[in-house]
Amino acid sequence: MKRNASADRQVCYADPPLNPKGAADMLESHTVSISIQRPWNEVYEAIWRPKSFPTWASGLTTSTLCAQPDGSWRAQGPAGSATIRFTAHNPFGVMDHRIRIADGTEVYVPMRVIDNQDGADVALTLFRQPSMSPERFLQDIDWVRRDLATLRRLFD
């Protein structure tokens, strides 16, 4: 329990669980964002559909996305066959997706289209996976930067 001296009251909160090494059980993350000079809802409506991803996401540009009966999508990505689950259309600009690659690993990719006055920010967060080297993580960050730059050019 921590004490908040300025309000002279007690503030209770739970500490995050620790892994055996003593660090919080979290993955390293990095968020890449771009700004687009279009209203956020116009950007979101143009890109939220799974079939629009291959127009800017280079890992899918040579793949055909195939809708599956369970609502997921199948694609051929750089690491082979992948199954992707996309967040449904929503009024908040949330475009999260989960990618299950051929070895069964599932990768969560948070993505947002954010209202920024007369424009929009598009943000995508990458998590460094447990088996990923720091160098590979940096390569993935650069890859996402290039993909988001391609996305911005679609609106020029």
C-alpha cells in the first residue's frame, strides 16, 4: 500500500506480477505513427476493411486475403501461411488484429486511427516477441515505418 502525502490519504493498488527474473512480465514495445491530412473517420473508413491492407501492408501485397467461415482471413505472408483476425468495424478507429503464423505463434498488433483536429494520426504498436532478436525487432520497426509511409501516400 502506498501513501499519498499530498492528499493525506491511502492509495491502494496491486503491483504487477513479476516473472522469476524480477521484471514485470511484459514484452518490449514500440509504436510507429504517421499523420495524414484527412479527417480521421475518412481515413478509418478507407482502410478498416481487411481487403484494404494489401494496398499498403507490404507483407500482404503479393497475397490474396481469403475470408474464412469463422471470420478470420487466410494469407501468405513473409513467414508463410498466416491466419489474421481483424477487429470489427467500430466508431473508435480501432484496427487491432491478431496474426497466427504457420508455427502457431499468435502476434497481437494494436492499431488506431486517431482524431487529430482536421487530420488523423495512424499508430501501430509492435511487440518484440520472446524469440526475436533486438536486430530483428529494429528491422520490423523499419518495415512498419515503410508500410505506414505507403499508407500516407495513398491519401496524398
